[in-house]
Amino acid sequence: MKIDATSTTAPLAPTTGALTGSKDEFLKLFMAQLQHQDPLKPKDGSDMVAQLAQFSSVEQAQQTNQHLIDLAAAQAATSSANLASLVGRDCNAAAADFQLDKAGTLPPLQLTSTSPLNGATAVITDDNGKELRRIAIANSTTATQLSWDGKDSNGAQLAPGSYHLAIEPGKTTGTITSQWHGRVDAVELSSIGAQLRMGGMLLTPGSVRTIGGTAALTPTPTPTP
């Protein structure tokens, strides 16, 4: 009797979705391989042991990933709890990217320079780089405070969203440092992470430079557009 060994392996049914890499999927593939192997050429024992070792590695990798997820969640919770200690405290935060949120008094902008300011200007732009407002900075001083009402050059209140502040030095020869100065009212937790609220402004925790103990500077009057 002749045995035809060329047709003993049945085709596998096509999968309907992408592979997920789960241990259950790996086990199903392994069992399907055993069921459809050529009886005249069975799978080598060493290969089976290697595949079982791979199955164990997949399971361990899944457990490791879950532990990392749990660890990240625990660290995020701890970080949020630590940020709560900033509520009610005066802080200085680097002035660059920021968000305007609901209506509220905006924190003043503190400016310091290593040489007397001369022709410097604060420029506010939107998220696309469009210029919205220019505010002149008082000359002949190395430290001052600038107030901004959250309006554009036409006097219209800016809508909530992302904005950017930059300082053009003009003829100032020294290095100018700009920081928002105000009291942290709350810690906002959202899908994009924790943010600190200063009045109507939201700042990232990473922008904080000093916490408490900073005296307010003399404000510079904001010119009428």
C-alpha cells in the first residue's frame, strides 16, 4: 500500500484579524502546528522545547509589561500628590509656552537682565506663530514686572488655547530672563498630564523655577494699543 505524504498537511484557516502577540494566541498557533504536522516527519523534539521556551518568554514579557504599567500609574499618582503641595504657594515659572483657560487674572511677567533694558519688547503669538500682541518694556532698568490683560493688539480677549511668549531684546546687550510670577491656585489633572493653574493661565510643572520667597517687582504699565 502506498502512502501519499504530500497531502497530509491541511491548510490553516485564514485569520480575520492582526496578531496580538498574546500568550493565548501563541498557544493556539503551537497546537495548530502539532495537529497539522506531517506524521511521517514529526516535529523535532528540540524544536518543540524551543517553542515552549518562547511561550514562557511571551508570558513573562506580558507580566513585565503589566508591572511596568502599574508602576507608571503609581508614580503618576505620587507625582500628582506631590504637586498638591504647591497649591497656595508663590512660584516663578519660565515664560514661553503656556495655555489660557477660563477667564481670570493673569500672573504678571517678571523680567531681569544682566544689563539695562533698552528697547526690549514682549511678543505674544498663537500656536501657529501668528503675532497677537506687542508690549514695550521699560528702559534703563535691570529688573521690572510687566502686566498683560490677555488681550490682543485690537483689545479683544484671547480665546482659551495654547500661546507663546518671547522677548525681543531690542538694543539690550545683556541676557534677559522672563518668568511668570504668581500663586498656584490649583493642580489640574487631565489626559495631557498635570498642569498648574495661576489665575486664568495653565503652566506645566516642569516650567517652575522657584517656589516661594520671591518678592514682587515694580510693575511696568501696559501701554494702550
